[in-house]
Amino acid sequence: MHLVPLIDEGLGNSAYLLDVGDGRALAVDAPRDLRAVRAAAERRELTIAWAADTHLHADFLSGAVQLAATDGAQILASAAGMRAFDHRGLGDGDEIDLGGLTLRVLATPGHTDEHLSFLLLDGTVPVGVFTGGSLIVGSAARTDLLGDDRAMELAHAQYASLRRLTELPDHTRVWPTHGAGSFCSAPPGTARASTIGAEKTGNPLLNARDADTFARHLLDSLGTYPAYFRWLAEVNRQGPAIVSGPPVLPALAADQVKRLLADGAIAVDVRPVADVVTGHIAGAVAIPLRAQFATWLGWLVDRDAPVIIVRNADQDPADILWPALNIGVEHIIGELDGGMTAWTGPVSTTRLVTPDRVDGPVLDIRQAGEYAAGHLPAATHLELGDLPTDPAAAAGIEIVMCGHGERAMTAVTLLERAGHHDLGVLVGGPADWAAATGNPLRESR
């Protein structure tokens, strides 16, 4: 047996490829972007025979349907999930023979109603448990994705599920799907693998004296989550469309782009901040290409609007298109041929502000937890995810900041679309301001 964790730093998730030792493999919570999963299987000359999903994911599209169509994998998932495609529906206590190893199903509702964990057994000895969105390293998964009216009920279910998992032997390894950086984690976790014994001693949520205390602590720790979480689970229940081949990014001439923008398309500029500030298409939304690109694309851009990409020549289209497909963004229609050097329409520029030159009203668009941990004393706070629906809250703002500058650049372009102008982006974050000025940050916990 050999287990390969496949980490998506942007979404904060881990998929797993389990080599069962006979040339076959089990994929657990594989995303629609199967590049890493397939590469790991090819390196070990494995056939993916099973594709298991712990739950109906809200933060990414599952690759299980794709693996079934292209590799002949058997899909393993909860019968209670009522998935609308062929799969082996599982319930509590069911077992799957992996050819010497056994996968035992544990019903662990809480994150979702139909959530399952998969206990891996070598004979009768527990080896590890794929916990999906139940037990997370130092944390647990959020319980409000089915609506605020069910969050408390599901938090109590999560409490019972975690208690059940802690009855496993202390040596049992914990392999969660959600981890550091995941918006499904509550509170945000800091690691990706553990053991039952380590969680019993180190996970603060497991120290809650009763279900009510646990639920209160869990729900009090919840932050906001991306808009696309509200519909991806249903897409996963229906089954994501099969991707027939590598996605492509058609080239569009500047005149074509102008016409498409006039008809409602949105230009998304994925270049680094240093390039965007020197000149970008007026009205474009800047989302610098990095690990978190897809999260902000899905959160901030209208899911039905055609998207046109502006990139540099050294930015790989695959690194734009696959992450987008992973969260269900299907409407990227092309790119500006030749990049900004070919653009002949209106251009906007943005000034960069160094930490020692902050001399006007500041808008901090980080998440609430980040802001509370330390912010400029006079800064106004509004999360980036809320900006499209409340741009008026930025009235009078002159400088926008985040932790490094990328999210602030996105915020500035959103504000420009809403009619705000002459905005600057802070270079760096609050720690850089404190170091440059010698002034302390303020906490608001």
C-alpha cells in the first residue's frame, strides 16, 4: 500500500491516490482537474479502479464522473446523496474489497447530510481514515452550507460524528480533504494530516464538554465563503459535464474584444500586480494568477457572463482554464490576442503606495479574521467578497490594502467598475506598514 496526497494549495484541499498494491488504485475526493491525479497514477503505472467521494462538495467539482467515463472507475458515494449518475450507493457499515485491503464506510453527517468517512483496514487493523469534511486537523468542517437555518442542527450532528471517529485507535491516520486554506474549515486549519490520538489531544473542538458547547464554538468561528459554494453541490449531484480534452483559450482580436465587452462580457486580467498597475483595460477585473485565482474568479465574476482573459505570454493557459473548470466556470470564451500591447481601447492605470507613504483613507479588504488579528488603526474594513454588492462603502477611500497586494488590486478594479477612481494599492500588508512607520497595529478580537 502506498498513499499519495495531492494538495491543491489554492482551494486548501487534498485528494488522495491509494496504490492498493496490485496495479489498481483508489482515488478519494479527486477534483475535476485530474492532472495531478493522472500524473501520480502514471508514475506508478496504476489503473484507477475506484473513485470515492466523501460528500457532495461545494467548493470544487468532483472528478469521479470523469474517472468513470475515461478510466472505467467505479464511483463510490453515499446512497443518501441521490446522485443522478451511475455509482455504487453506500451506507454506514458497507465495505469495499480493495484486493487485500478493505474500505469500511462510516456515516459522519455534519458538514453535509450525506457525508461519509472511509476507514481503511489492513485485515481488521485500522490504518487510516479519509475524513473528508468531518474531522480536520485541529478543526472541523463548517456546517452552514445547507443554510443558516440548519447550521445548528448539523453542528450537533458534526459533534456526534467527530466523537465516533475519536473511538478509532489512536494510531489511526487522519486524511482529511479540507485543510489549511480551505473556506470549508471552521476555524481555518493549519495542517493536512494527523492521527486520531493527536487530534484527541490537540484539536480544541474535541475538548468541548458537550454538543451545545461544540456547536457554539464551531459556529462562532465561521467566516464568509465564496458565492459559488451555493450551487456547486447540486452540480456535483447531477454530475459535472465530461471534459472531452484539454481546454483551449481562443485568440480574440482587439476589435472582437471591444464588441464582446460592449455586449456584457467581462475582461479578467490575470497578470501580476506590477503589470496591471501600468495599464489595464478600463473596466477589467484584475485577478492575478496564483494559487487562489479560481476562488476569486468564482466569487467575484458573474457566473453567467462571458469571460475574456488578458495574460502575459509566459502565463500558461492551462493554469487559468483548469482551475476555472474545477469550480464550474465554463464560460471563458477567449483571450486578447497579443495581450495589452495589442489593446487599442481605453486604459486605466493604478498607483502603487509604499507603506511609508500612506497618507489617505485606507480600505482593508481582507477576511474578517485577518483584519481582527491586526490592522491599521484608522482603516475601514470591507471583505473583498462583499465589495461587488456594496461598493458605496468605499466612498472617500484613497488606498486599498490586503496582505500582499493581489486582492487589493482586484478590489481597485472592482471599484473602478463602480465609478471610483484615483485609487492606490498598498505594496505589502499591515506588517509592512507597521515596520515602515514604527506604529503598532490594532487588534479587534
